[in-house]
Amino acid sequence: MRLRLKFLNKFHVFETATASATLNEIFESASKIFSLKRENVQISLNAKDYYNINYSNQSLSELGIVNGDIIYINSLEKLDDIKQSLETELATPILKFINDNLSNDQHYTSTLLMAIPLYIFAIEKGLYTLDHLSQYYQEMSSIIRLTFNYPQVDSIKLIFTLFQNGNMTCIAASVQDLPIRKQLILQTKLYLIKQDTIHQSTTNKLNLLYRHLRLLSIRIKDELIEPILLAIHSEYNLSPRLHLCTLPSELFCEILCYLRLTSLGFLMLCNRELSYRIRNCNTVWRIHLAKLNAKNRPISDGVLSRQQQSSSLLQQVDQKHTTLHKSQQKNIGDDVDNEMDQTEQDEAYKQFLARYKRLFIQKRYDRGLFFC
């Protein structure tokens, strides 16, 4: 019996021997394939009524599950969808590299599968590769050595050596002609899905090769590559390496959440890269938009009250002056709109700008009426 498991936008073909199998097999498979905690997994036949792990011993036949059914997977953990989005973002360049450079007609070795993320993450850190992984794929080597060049010091070569030791992956990093060494030991099964747990018809689906890519990215970048680069900067008295533009996106966003709006503005004026990263940080602008709405609600009520109180004065205002004033306000609004249309910005940032502009024009209009 074949069933299709669906979590968010991901599908996985699950096969069980008989219809007498219990839901426990589905819970186990879903937790492994989609990197969820087993106690948080829920399953459903209609994406409305969900069963939790208390129904693990119930058979598939009792629920009317037949061959070809879609089983919808849900997680009780609210952040799981965000985690999955981050996993997808990290997986995209890795899977693209596999599609473009490697063949799908053979099984990949664990060493090669662990070397690919290291290869991608090292390039993201600004290293230039001097080797290519395809040679190790053809040789089916159990030991992989990757050599990189650090552009700030042309003579430096960084060497990463990967090999398997039981169920552990060892990555040894060194700098040629320098006493700089670093080693990272990873539990292979934590980051790779075993091929024997995947049905034969789905072995070529590359999104079923990796899991916990965010954790793998943090460990490789922060515990292996970054310490080596910091040691190089210290050895050659180079400028400090750590700065805002090199921080991981999640840490960068968390720091921005603590800054005031004026501080964000000053940062955006520093350089183009900072401005781009700040504009595209959805969480920050949603927070500031919520603060702006909450802060200006009583102000808006006060504006409305003053407008009502000055209604008698408004009748004495010259009609031509009122028409001219409104025309000026419309021109200002059109200019701001045209300027915003010329710049591609993040949706949350655009919403914040639009709200800020409306409040700014409202305050100016109110002051103009007040002094008339």
C-alpha cells in the first residue's frame, strides 16, 4: 500500500506492507522525513480533522485509509513552518549544485553528501574554490579534500578534509604553512536521511537527502569556517572580520528588532548592502508598523476632534486657497508615490512607508487647517 504524505508544500511517498499497519508507522516516517518531533506530529485525511499520537495503535483499515490516499501532516509547533522555510532556503543552492554537477543514477556516499554543504557554505563565506567535487563523485572516494583560496591573502590555501568514522563525519580544517587547525565532528544521521528509509521510487528526489540544514549551516559556518578566518585575520593583522553585513540573517534580524526607527534610518544610509538587507527584513518592518499604528491611534483621534471643533473656521476659508492647498497635497502624495514605484522594496517595508506617509500628510494637513 502506497500513501502520499503532505506537509506544507512537500510530498513524500510512504509504503507499508499491509492495511493492518498502524498509524505509528506514519508518525515515525513523518517525524523523520519532515524533521519534526514525533509528539508534535498530527495526521489527517481531509486537512481538517487531525489525529495525534494517542491514536498510534489504530490501524489504517479502521480509519478507511486505502492505497493512494493523501495523508496531511500538521505540526503542533507554531514555528515549524518558519523552520521549514529556512530549510528550503538553505537547500536550494545545495540541490541546484547536485542537479547541475552530479548524476542521479547512483547512490551518493555520505562523505560526498556532507562535503556538498561545506563546499557551498565556504563559497558563501567568500572563499574561492580550487577543487571541484565532481572528481570525488566519479572516484567514489571515502576521503575528500577541498582546497580554497582566501582572496584577502592570495598566498593562503585553506584545506578541508572530510572522512567517515563510524556514524560520525569528521571535518579537519587547516591553513597551509600556518599553525592554524580546527576540527568539527558531526553526527551523520542527524543531517542525512538514510537511503534505506526512502522508497526506491523516491531516491532521486533530492529534497529527501538532507534535514536540519539550518543547524548544519550554523555548525559549519560558525564553528569551523569563521574561527579559521578570524585566526587568519589575527595572524596577518587584517581588519576585523565580524560586522553586520556578515552576520546570519536570523541574527541580523534579531539585532535590528532592538533598534529605534531613527537608528535604522542611519544604518540604511551607511552603504547599499546594509540598506538592502534592512529593507528586506520583514519582521522588523512588521514590528515598526504595529508600533506606528498603536502610537498614532490616540493622535488620530485628537486630529479628528480638532477638525470637528474647527469646522466653523473652515467655512470662512477662501475656496481658492482650499483648492490650491488640496492640490499641493495631492502633488506631494503623487511625487512620493512615483518615487516609491521606482524602487523595488519588500512588501512589509512598503506597507510601513505607505502608513508613515499617510500619517505625515495627515499631520501637515491638520496643522495647516489649525493656523488658517
